[in-house]
Amino acid sequence: MFLRHLECTSCGLPHDWKRLQNLCTACGKPLFAIVDLAKAGRTLTREALAVREKSLWRYRELLPLPEGVEPVSLGEGGTPLLWAKRFADDVDLWIKDESQSPTQSFKARGMSVAVSMAKYLGATKLAVPSAGNAGGALAAYTARAGLEANIFMPRDTPRANIIECRELGAHVTLVGGLITDCAAEIARRKDAEGWFDLSTLKEPYRIEGKKTLGYELAEQFDWELPDVILYPTGGGTGLIGMWKAFYEMETLGWVGKKRPRMFSVQASGCAPIVRAFEKGDSIAAEFPGAHTCASGLRVPKAIGDFLILNILRQSNGGAVTVDDEEMIRVTREVGSSEGLFVAPEGAACFAALKSLRSGGKIAAAERVVIFNTGSGIKYLDCYEA
Ligand SMILES: Cc1ncc(COP(=O)(O)O)c(C=O)c1O
Ligand SMILES: [Zn+2]
């Protein structure tokens, strides 16, 4: 392991990785894991990677968790990157299909790394607010680790997520309100209960798991990053994680300077990042009355908002909304052309692709990657039988 220390993404204050950390102790912003890339790159080379197992732990030198410690794993990572010529033949479209992950969503990546580190550092009771999929992933990884999971979800979270968490042995509390209300409930109770808060970006390692999305993309495209990435954005962890991966890979000498144009896709019923992007703001105000069937996008206020907005602007990308009816309609279009029952969050990106193409933001023949972050099978409540 070549983790040096944790560093605040806003004020730069270093923090010790050897104990459990949440936000920056000085300014309350997220912490990043700083890896000694020169040392990591001595044993982890592009050639060495080619013969390693498929799991995301193949990037072990770039991840936290000391050598010799067994990760908490369900075989996460190594998902297929599928060419989607039938859905769109005017661009070079690819789908990174995360529905094939443990617990059927990309949340498995972050939880494998975060639960591994939390266990190693001595936490026994973990807590998260969840839109659904993060809860399912936490429940699975804590079960496997022999730890306790406390999951707070909005009452109207898809039924599959609620049942899944319970059947995986987690303590589930349904809250009348949004994910932000669930987070507030955890903040109020965690000290008395002895819970370690694993909220996205409020601890430093879920993002380390998510950054492997960026590493895998580069590897699957033979170390040439695509022109455009469409990412369904709630808390933005995957987008921020990939951007970190791109920087790390450039430092390692694995990719060049080219960066994809990064686009956040949000639901029109909950679009704080799109609104802030359009107004030119550097942080995003809380989105009032948030509602959408894409529960993972129902995040009215994201703690990493300033990081997301920075990436969208730096990459010359953007932010777009899609309404729920369009997401549901496009789901069948994707299903019948590509054979994937995508989550509404993933469907939103396919709808966004159409509007970005017709608006001239994506040119013909450009290489575009859509993240299908979850499976439609968890959202049966959104569809008519
Ligand atoms: C299927 C799905 N897609 C996208 C998201 C948003 O992810 P992020 O927090 O990385 O923006 C979530 C979050 O719950 C999700 O479950
Ligand atoms: Zn700080």
C-alpha cells in the first residue's frame, strides 16, 4: 500500500490515515487519499495489470488497505464495456455496465474499499443515508465483514432496495423525507450509538473504490480516454473519483493529457448541479421539492458540489436535465436495442445523449461513454406490467 496521508480537497490540511476520519477537521470539506504514485508505479505497471484478476483489487497499490490485509470483497469491478451501435450509430457509443456488479450497482466498488478500511481501522457499526443502492451495497459488504449496518432511507425508496437491505441483515430505518433528512438523522445519533458514518464523500475511501471506474475505462480503451463521459449525478462520487483517476494515471505515465468532456446528467425534478452550472455558481444551492423516480439522482444538496462543478468546467463539459417520462420511455429503447434493462439513472444518460447531439454539444463520430450505474430490476415500481 502506498497511501501517504489524507488531504482536504478545499484547504489542503493533511490528516492521518491511520485512524477513522470523516470530513476535514478544519473546514468540514471532503478528504482525498494521497497515494505515492512514484512508488506505486514501480510494481503496478500497465503490463502487470494485464495478467491480474478482474476484481478492482487488481489496482491494489493505488488503493488504501495495508499489504497482507484481506479486502472485504464480493468480486466487484471488471464490468463490461459494451459497444452500443444499435442505440446510436452516429456516435461511437459505449456503455460501462455497472448493473453486473455485486448488488447490481456501481455502489459495490465504493463499499468494498470503504468497508475494508473501516474494518481495518476498528469500526464495528457502520451507518449510511441511502437513496437505495448504496444501502444494498453497504448491507452486503458489512455482512461479509461481520460488521453491523445501519441504513437510513427515504420512505419512498424503491421496495427492492428496502427488502434487499433487510434480507442482508442490516438495520433499516425509513425516514419521511429525502436523503438529506436521513443524513441529518445519522449525524444526530452517531456519537451516542457508536456508528461510523460512511456517507458518500464524508469518509475518504468510497471515492477510492469509485475511481477504479476511471482506471478500467482507460484500460478497456487501451489507454486512450474517450471524448465524452455522461454520468448520472447524485452525490457525484463516481465523477469525482474518475477525475482523480485520470490525474493519477497521467502522473503514472499511463495516459496523456487528454481528458474526456464530463457531463452531469440529472433529473429535471432534482437538478442542483445543472442549475448551479448554468448560473455560473461555484457551489450548488439546495434544490427545493426534489422528486424523481431515479432515486439515486434525488440528492438535493451534495457535499462535493464544488468539486463536481469544477470538473464539469475544467473538462469543457456540461450539465443537463432529463424528465422522468423521458427516462422511462428511453429505458425500453435501450432495452430493445442493446439488451440491457438499465436503471432510470442510466436511462437518463441515453436521453441526455440525444439532446446533447441535437444541441451540437457532441459531434458525430465522437467516442462517448455512458455509465449504466444500476439495474432496472430494482425499480419495478416505476414501470407498468
Ligand atoms: C443507480 C445510481 N446511479 C447514480 C447514482 C448517483 O451516484 P453519485 O452519488 O456517484 O452521483 C446513484 C446513487 O445513489 C445510483 O444509485
Ligand atoms: Zn479543509
